[in-house]
Amino acid sequence: MGSILVVAEIQNGAIREASYELASVAQSLAGTSGREVKSLVMGSGIGALAEEFSKKGGGSVLVADDAALENYNVDAANAAVRAAVEAASADLILLSNTPSGWDVAPRLAAGLDAGFVGDCFRIDFDGGQFNFRRRVFNGKLDAHVSAIEGTIVATVQPGATPPFEGTTDGSTSDLSVGFEGVRAKFVETKKSDSTGVDLSKADIIVSGGRGVGAPEKFAEVIQPLADALGGAMGASRPVVDAGWLPHHYQVGSSGQVVQPKLYIAAGISGAIQHLVGMKSSNYIIAINKDPDAPIFEVANLGVVADLFDVVPALTEAVNGAKG
Amino acid sequence: MKIMVCLKQVPHQDARLDIDSAGTWIQESNIKFEINTYDTYALEEALRAKDEGECEVVVVSIGPDRTTQALRTALGMGADRAVHIKDEEADGSDALGLAKLLAAVAKEESPDTIFTGFMSDDDNFAAVPPMLAELVGLPHTTAAVKVVRGDSSLTVDRETEGGSYEVVELPLPCLVSVQTGINQVRYASLKGIMAAKKKPLDVKSVADLGLSGSVGAGAAKVKIEKIAPPPKGDTAELLEGSTDEVVAGLVTKIKELGLL
Ligand SMILES: Cc1cc2nc3c(=O)[nH]c(=O)nc-3n(C[C@H](O)[C@H](O)[C@H](O)COP(=O)(O)OP(=O)(O)OC[C@H]3O[C@@H](n4cnc5c(N)ncnc54)[C@H](O)[C@@H]3O)c2cc1C
């Protein structure tokens, strides 16, 4: 029988929270599937972090410590994971669905001729096989996926599982990795120039999504409500992608993460990448004509209606209430 | 120079999602299909390279008869040739099976660059592009938001998290999966659509690609057992009634929150 290999990630000099979530998934599957938990910690000068991970759910930690792993590089990371899979005799390999997971996990699966399941929010072992749950159609439906046979690589959605708590017995050992095949070259990391609105300071945000339908509707329908409430306007990604609004309006995993006192989402379906940007808001109101839109799962108050009926009427009522 | 673009035809973003009788996918009869959003940006990125100089753009898609429509649209937008992998034997392929089919075409075509979308709007796997790169033996990156073409390499900004980017340099040939918003996608012109009718569209079977027995449901390593609406958790309290009633309820709530 194989083992479960957790591929941990280092971010800003620490093991990422998502990696402790993987450890917790792995530890519970170890119990149900009778497998041992092993991990890979990779980077440069990371011995202490590897030690720490081994005591917090990582089990037997393989340590790939090399200057080639200092900055994230898809080929170097892939080489390290390949070496770890072999050293660990792993048949379930878990990575986080993060920018490095997007790059490495499917490539690894193809290299191992293994099955792949991406962005799972739950993994179980029953009936002698691993079973996975993941969202499809941008969060509108759940798929139950089973692994038929052989080695499986899976990525896990960050934030879907509580991180591993407590301490475990663990050990570390050095893993040697060959980096001959590295072709991609890391140049630099950069931040988007954050000129524009800082949504994180707004008490009230009124966001519009693809359902708003046209660029001028933001000025005509969404902005007036934001103004009436003394708040700021936000948007989902397709609005920004289409060039309707600049990037600094975007809320979500690749935009701003906000936590206002009130967040109003109009014509936004509630894909996970949007939700991570606003779900910690103090109070959420969703207006959407689709009663099954996932946004209603995180909203406190919902209105199933056409936003073009509700939003202008609300703007008028708010202006009226202010006298 | 040659650029290959992989396209998937997916249910329209506003299509009704009714579950099929087997309970393993949605009902695909009677709904509209479109080119996967991410892939339209990949195609546009290729067409921009073509606008700048000598370059052939080949679009490739796997799917049933209806997929012809997506390929014709791509040809109408300016692609030069299309390859349609159409074969019932490919049905039920997992991501690796699909990547094998595309890899067989990529090996025949030997493009300098392969552009794909970052993921598909229907199954949201984001798996085929890196798999394809591995099978063809190309370097790759994912989630590109900017591509700068050099003589023998591409310099790519890939989007990471929270407004950060990673800049990577990839030697050619390579594969780049493209994020939405990287460019503004053109529409097919009427003239383009007319011209597309005469452009070559090759149909290939699984056997043509030498993959009989290694793709399709029988070769899949993972399988969708069931598809279902997400269990309703703590959903929102819903305000019902006329627009006036709903608005009154919203105003009351906003006042309660001390924000009005
Ligand atoms: C790596 C990655 C990063 C991403 N980052 C982000 C991010 O930072 N932010 C983000 O938002 N997305 C992000 N996305 C995209 C995300 O997956 C979704 O595609 C996006 O959030 C969908 O936006 P939407 O809800 O506006 O559009 P849709 O999902 O198309 O939803 C539109 C909604 O409007 C409703 N609607 C339509 N007309 C009306 C009407 N008249 N009245 C009321 N309701 C109406 C519909 O019922 C539907 O629910 C990212 C994706 C990836 C892969």
C-alpha cells in the first residue's frame, strides 16, 4: 500500500495555512485508508519550517532544501515533487489549489500517468477507494468523483477544511533532487500598482456582476446606490475583464479582499473566487434573479428578483429615508 | 511561426443547468453552447501574434458535431485552420485522456507556442493545459495575464493572488494557459465568417491519432459518479413580495445595522 504525500507550501517565510489544511485532510484519510502521512517541504534554508511541519500533522517530512527552490519555479517544484512521490511510495498526492498547485499538480499527474482531481472541498475513503467532492459550473453544482485505480493527484480548495491542530510525532529527512530539467526561469514577483479606490476602507460596498449586463449600467444603477448609502462601488471579475471598470474595483481572490459593515452583491453568482474576497463582511445582501445562485449561501439577506427593479427603487428609498 | 490554440465548447454561461437522467452531468440537449470564456482570450492572444507578423494559427477542439460551430467561429475570428477531434470513443475521457488526444495533434503540428484557456467554465478542472505540456515535453505556465514575445522565449506575467504577479521566462516552444482579461477579445466580422467557410477543418478520430484503447471512459482513471445541487447550508433569509415591500424590508435592515 502507498502513502499519502502532502506537498506543503511556503509563503512569506512560513508554512501556508492551506498546507495545514492539507495535513488535516491527510491525517483523517490516514485513519480511514490505513495509509501513512508523509510530506514534502521545499525551499531554500527551510530546515526549521520542515521540523515544525513534521510536528503539526506533516508526519515523515522529506526536506528538499536547495537554492534552486528559493523562488517558486514550476520545473524545480515538479522535480522535487516527483522525487518525493518516489521516495514516499505515495499513491495519493495532495497539493493546495493555489497558483503553484495550478501549475504543478496536473503536470505531475500526467508525468506519473496518474488520475487527477482538482479543487476538491472534501475527500473521503470508503468502499476501498478515494472519493472526492468538488464544485463544477462555477459553484452552481457539486460533482462526486471517484478514483478508479492507481495513483491519484488531487488539489484541495484552500479554506474548505479546518487546519490541523495539535501536535504529532514526526520526523524529517533530506531528499535529494536533480534540477537538470529546469527550463522555466523565474524573473521577479510584482504587485499591481494600487492606484484607485481602496475598497478595504469602505464601510459599505455595492458590487455589481456580469448580471449588470453593460458598462453604462454601473454608472446608472450601481454607483447611485453606493452614493446614496455613502459607500463605494465594487465589481466581480468579468466586469473588469470586459473592460467595463478598472481592476481596482474588483473584489475577490485576484482583486481586493474586503470586510465592510455591509456588502450588497447585485447580479453576482457567488463563485468561490468572489466569495473569498467578501464573505467576511459583517452583513451581506444579495440580489439575484436565480434562486439557486451560490451567493445566497453566504448572504444574510437575499432578494430573488431582477436587479433593475430592486436597485433603483432601493436607491430612491434610501435617498428618501435620508430626507 | 505556428501557434496552436486549444478550445472547448461549453454550455452557455446563462444556460439552464438541469441534471441528466444518469445523474452524472447536465442535460445538454436544447441548451446553447459557446466557446469557453477563457479560451476566447487564448485565441485572441494568438490572433494578436498573427496580426503582428508571419504566423499560422491552428485551433483544435475535442467534441461532438456541435463543436464544428465553435471551430467555425474561431476561423471567422481569424484562425487559419481547425482540427476537430470527433469520435465517440473519446466520450467519457478524463482530463488526462483529453490531454493525450491534444498531445497527439500537437506532436503532428509542432507549434512554437500553444495557448489554452486557464480552465473551462463547465467542469472547472484547469488540468488539461499543464498535462498537455508534460505529454508534449514543453515548458509551461498557467494564468497568464501578459505575454511578451522574444526571439526564442516568451516572458509571461502570471497572476497569483491578491493582486500579485510572477514573471517567468519560458524558452520556445512552450505552452501558456491564459487568464481572462489578458486582452479584449475581438468579434468575428461578417467578412471573416464568410472567409471561414473556405478554411480547412480536418476531422480526426481516436484511431487517426493512434490512441485507440488509451482514451475514453474505459481508460479514465477518475469518474464522475454523481452531480447534484450543493446541499443548502445556512442560506440567506429571503425577502419576498412586491418591489416596494422588498425595498421597505431592505431599508429597515440597513437602518437596523445603523448605516442609514
Ligand atoms: C484564478 C481565478 C481567479 C479569479 N478571481 C476572481 C476575483 O478576484 N473576483 C471575481 O469576482 N471573480 C474571480 N474569478 C472568476 C470567478 O470564477 C467567476 O467567473 C466570477 O466571479 C463570476 O462573476 P459574476 O458572478 O459576476 O458572473 P456570473 O457567474 O456569470 O453571474 C452573473 C449572475 O447575475 C445574475 N443576473 C443576471 N441578470 C440579472 C438581473 N437582471 N438581475 C439580477 N441578477 C441577474 C445571474 O443569475 C448570475 O447569477 C476568478 C477565477 C479564477 C479561475
